[in-house]
Amino acid sequence: MAIDKNKNDRVSLTIEKELKEQCKELAELESRSLNSFIINAIKEYIKNNHKE
């Protein structure tokens, strides 16, 4: 899938190796890429904790 540079930005993220492995395992269970899993987790966090 092509990245739309007008819609998406890249960010550098540093996380603990153990947390990365946990995210990778959970992503595989959901048939997602690690990137997709992290994006979904952030969106869910915002939706559940920052209602306008």
C-alpha cells in the first residue's frame, strides 16, 4: 500500500524492547502490522480518554 505523503507523516519512536515484542505479538494475533497495531492503539486511547 502506497503512503500518501500529503496525509501521513513519519515519526521516530523509541520504546523498550520488551514493549515492542509485546506489541508485535498482539499485532500478529490481530493480523496487523506493528505499525497498524500502534496506530490503532493510539486512536483507541484518544477515543476513550479525550472525548470532546
